[in-house]
Amino acid sequence: MKRTLLTGNSAAAWGARLADVDYVPAFPITPQTEIIETIAEWIDGGRMRSRMVTLESEHSMITAAGAAAATGVRVFTATSSQGLLYGMEMLYTVAGWRVPFVLVNVSRGLSAPITLEPDHNDVLAARDSGFLQIHCATCQEVLDSIILAFRLAEDKRVRLPVIVNMDGFYLSFTREPVEIPDTGSVRQFLPPLDAGDISFRASAPISQATAVLGGSPYSYFRYESHMAATNGLAVYDEAAESFAGLFGRSYGTVEEYRMEGAEIVFVMVGSFATKAREAVDRLRGAGRPVGLLRPRLLRPFPGKALRKLLAGRKGVMVIDQNLSMGKGGVLHMELASALYGHPDAPPVLTSFIGGLGGRDITPEEFYEMVAVTEKAIKDGSTPPPRLLYTKRELDEVRKLQAIANVERRETGKGE
Amino acid sequence: MNEPKFRYMKDLPSARLLGSGTAMCAGCGGLQALHGIYDILGEKTVFINAAGCMTLLSVYPFTPFRGSWLYTSMASAPAGAQGVRDGLDILLEKKRISTEEDLEVVVLTGDGAAYGMGLSSTSGAIERDLDFLYICYDNEGYGNTGQQFSGATPHGARTATSKGPRGFTGFKKDLFSIWAAHRPAYVATIAGAEPLDLANKIEKARNLKGPRLLIAIAPCPTGWDYRPEDSVDIGKLAVRTGIWPLKEYIDGKVVHTKIPHPRLPVEEYLKRQGRFAHLFTPAPDTALIAEIQARVDGYWKGVV
Ligand SMILES: Cc1ncc(C[n+]2csc(CCOP(=O)(O)OP(=O)(O)O)c2C)c(N)n1
Ligand code: SF4
Ligand SMILES: [Mg+2]
């Protein structure tokens, strides 16, 4: 099979093109812009038959995405970070409309301080919105996941919008060889949208997204969305199986790496898991029984699959590329709630925060996490969450602060 | 100039299209205007609503509309209209629906959304030349949350957040001019209490393409503090005192459709509403009343 060098962003654009989307509401933000620029170029060149509209904000963009989806057309959109948060009100709103569409989020750390580099606090802020979430680690996976995401979103048992997440810079601007599936097979996997009764038509008047009075109808609709999201697990498995049959690439809800005989296991999402893979290889080389799990689906949460994969292991190290201030890592909490009280659950669950704003996680740090976890297993007590940071980094920051202070004094600006 | 379609009251549709029994207050001037508007626009419409009093028109599982409805958010109803219009256009273009299935897309928001939070999304929709209608019912405050002042509140009015002796110290924003500055297909002001003028403007707007935006004064017994049965009088007085000029913008020109002559003194309008009571009791605030009158006079001086 022929492979083409593509950035994560062009892989995302290819995903939208192959899904034959009708409508692309857009708004630029780094590092997502290449996606909408690529699509715009294809539309202008007649290579893609979609309508693209640049809105004046992400709040409007997500409103337009949901509203167009509510008429029964296939919609694709993309954003990052501040854009995702600017549209947050509408993420929750359009998910409540129960309209299927796909949004690519190119993860980028949130302001303040403002940065362009990735972590997952942006996409995790949408965790409870009703959007399903697929997290990618390679450019191929970005393309494939978009096609999978449409199938998942449009399934009658689900009918919810889906976020496909990739890390800014690490995937968005990194070229990897990607196999671009042929249109015919994609059409076989993802037939044209069957919108069913999702429509606005003169002959079938409908009121959508009306108000409710009281907790009872409100709960009714919220529970319905939750059950639809939960249905997503089985629907996803079916879709992934048929995808593997057609394209030869398997994407489970959780990706396993060297899990055979693993006693302690890293758990993390996104492209930084590639760094963990290398560490696992080296640790295995040194005879240490270490494995890696990378959940691809965060909503619905594949709790059962994770429980099964972790049953009987001695320790789990959760690496969170996010930070919930005053608590710790989000994935750690989610995993703890999935494991707690189950007889075969690993007794030790350590928590590490790393990769914030694109900060590297070095091989030494992976080894250290293993050492900390081995000690916890031996002592039978779990240490508090660790914020990954080295003495050298701290010294660097202090040094810069000192230089800035000296400069301020010398130029008299501090007076 | 074309003859107006509705010349006498008997020309207006006699059956009301919009259902009754909604959660709106008795005497709601906004609802009165909406009745008139809906009678002309008809059921081949989809109303895209922003948060406000009218959100409670459609409460699950009931609606007074014979056509369709989509509630969005306070800020983004025009973007919702963009999505629905584009979606319908795509379906028509790709022949997935027939032209008979097409709908007129109508944004329906209060003044709080129109003058403030939703202004950027309206501006964007006009700039993209979106083919839609925008109806703003202007009750001059955030009515649904208890009538706090908004960008549409008139100078001197008491609101839930301007209870001092001079009422609201700001000035009503000129949304008509802000909209018109975008050079859309049509902008007009209307009043439910002037049904013929309203019907003719809606009829005219209906037959145009592109962005067509209308602001309806919405006398609000609850927020303006008067008896519900006075709503029509107050709407008429708003026009006759010249406080609410009836006008339209089309082909780059502003035309006044009803020039009050003679213009009644503003007191006639102000003294009927509790929100201006502090201008009259315990002692008349002649300075403030004169200031309001002067501003109205100044406006009309520029017109005739
Ligand atoms: C983002 C957001 N902020 C605040 C509100 C609360 N809210 C609901 S209705 C409303 C007032 C809207 O005022 P207006 O547009 O004039 O409509 P009215 O209530 O007067 O009909 C407000 C502030 C909201 N729904 N959404
Ligand atoms: S508060 Fe005013 S605008 Fe709102 S429903 Fe009541 S009368 Fe109408
Ligand atoms: Mg209002």
C-alpha cells in the first residue's frame, strides 16, 4: 500500500474529505489552521464538494455546526484550546441537541500563561459535555479516527457529536507516512448520512432544543444522552472491527503495548504515549515487566476494558498531561473510579503530571516512575501525585527571573 | 412606489396562526408584535431563538408554532440561522429535498441579545450576506432575568439594576443605525400597536433576499410597570411622542414610514409607566424630562 507523508493536520483534512462532509464551519487558531486552510484549498480547487463558512468565533462556529447537523447534513469542524473553551457553552448545547458531527481538537495548553504547545486540559474541559472523545497518537490514527468518528456519531444508537483529539505540534505539524484509504472502501464503511428524523422541513415541522420545566423532563433528556454515550462502547467496537476488516488497521478502545506478563503498567493518552513505548522497550530490555495502555476512547470511558486489562497487575502508573488544580490528574481519578472495589484491581495506582504545555517527559523520568511505583508496591502505600519537574528546569527559571530583575534594576524600570 | 399590500385593518389576516396559552405575561407587547409577524410569515418558517422571555414559548412537549423552532443560546442565534440556512441550501443544491420543503429562517431574540451579547454574531451574519430575517423584540432590558438594564434601556428608566433617583444613567444604543451601517437588504422598526405598518414591513422583508432585520418595540407590563391592558396605548404613545420612530432602511436610504404630527409631549408616554414614576413623584424632575424631550426633538429635527 502506498503511503504519503502527511502532517496530523493534513491527515485530519483528508479524514474530512474522505468522509465526504457537506459542511465545514470554521475559525482559525494555531495549531489547527492548516486543517481549514487545506480544506479551503480543496474546495476552491473543486477537489472537495463541501461548503465552508468562516464564522466570527468558535461559539458561533459550534452553533452553526450543530444547527446545520440538525437539518441533516454531514458536518466537520476543527479548533484548539482557547477556541474550544470559547465555544464551551455551545459544546454542551449542541450535544444536547443529539446531532451527529465530528470536531477535531488540536490540543494546546490553556491560557494563562498563554502558550502554543500541547496538553489536554482543553479537551478535558469538554469531558462532560456529551461529546464523545477519541484520542490519537499518530497521524494515521487521526485520519482513520475521523472516519470512525462519523460512523460512531451517526449510529442511531448514539447520535452524539464526537471530538477527535490530536496533540498540537507533536502530531499537527509532524510528518508521518500515512496510508490514504480509497474512496470506495471509505464509502462502504461510511455510507452517506442517513439522518432519519433529524431535519427541518416544511412538511414536518419540529421544535428542537426547547426549554423544559422542572427536573423530571430535564433528567429524562440528560439520562438519555448518557445512555446513548454508553451505547457508544459497543457501537465503537463494531465499527472498529469492520474498519479492521476493510483497511487492516485495528483500533481498540484501549491500545495495549507489551502487556504480556506486565506487572506494572503505564496508562496515558495521546502522542506522548510514543515516548512511553520507548521507555517500555528499554525497561523490558533490562528485564523489567513493564507494559503500557493507551485509552483511545475517553468518552464513553472504556472502564470495563481497562479493568480487564489491568486485572491482577501489581501497580499502575497514570501519566496525566493535564492538571485539575487542587486535585491532580483527571485520568488518574477516572481510572481509580473504574478500578476501586474490584477484586482483581491492582493495589497501587500512582499518579504523575507531565507534558504540560508540551514539556518533554524524558526516559529517566519514565524509569523513575517505575522505581517509585515498585517501592509503593513493596511498602504497600501509595505516594501522593508527583508533578514532573527537574532541579535543572527550576534553576533555569530562577536564573531567568534573576536576569530579568537585574535588567529591571539597571534600566530603572523597577523604581 | 409600490402600493402597500395592507391598506386597511380588514386587509390583515383575520385568523391568528400562533397558538395561545403560552407562559408569556398578560399584555406582553412583544407577543402582540410576534402575532402580527407570524400571521404574515406563516408556518414555512424555522424560528431560531436566543435566551429571553420568548424562549418559554416552546416548553417541552408543547409549542404555539405551526412551523419549526430551534433554541440556541443568548449570543449565537444568528450563527444558528447560518447553520440552518446553509444546511437547507446544501440539501436543496444536492437535491436531497425539494424546494417545497424549504423554510424561511427567522432569528427571534430580545434586545439584550440583539444590542449586546449577540451583536458580533449578527454582524458576522450580515457581513456574510446570510439570507435570513431577524426579529428583535425590544422590551428595553433583560426581561427574563427580572428587567435589569441592557444596552437598549432608555435614559432615566428605573430597572432592577438602576433604582437610583435618576434611573438608568446611560443612553439607549442606536441598533437600527448599527445594523444599517452593515448595508443589509433591509432594516426596519415596528410596533405591535401599529399593525398595518408592521404587516407591510414584514411583507416587504419577506419578499427580499439577504439579511433583513427588524426591531419591534415590546411594551412590557411586568418590566415597565403598568397594567397589562395599557400595552397597546403605550405602544401607540411611543410612536406618537416620537420616542419610537417607525422607519426603514432600504437601498442605502432611511425612510420614516409614519411621522407623528403633531408630536405629543414625551410626558404622555413616560407618566404612564412605573419605571419613570420617579420623574413625576414626589416632585416632577423637569430637568430630566426636558432632557428626554430635547433628545427626541433633536432626532426629529434631523428628519423633517
Ligand atoms: C450566556 C448567558 N448569560 C446569561 C444568561 C441569562 N439570561 C437569560 S435570558 C436573559 C435576558 C435576555 O434579555 P433579552 O435578550 O432582552 O430578552 P428578554 O429576557 O428581555 O426577553 C439573560 C441575561 C443566559 N441565558 N446565557
Ligand atoms: S416580562 Fe415583559 S417581555 Fe417578558 S413576557 Fe412578560 S411582558 Fe413579555
Ligand atoms: Mg429584553
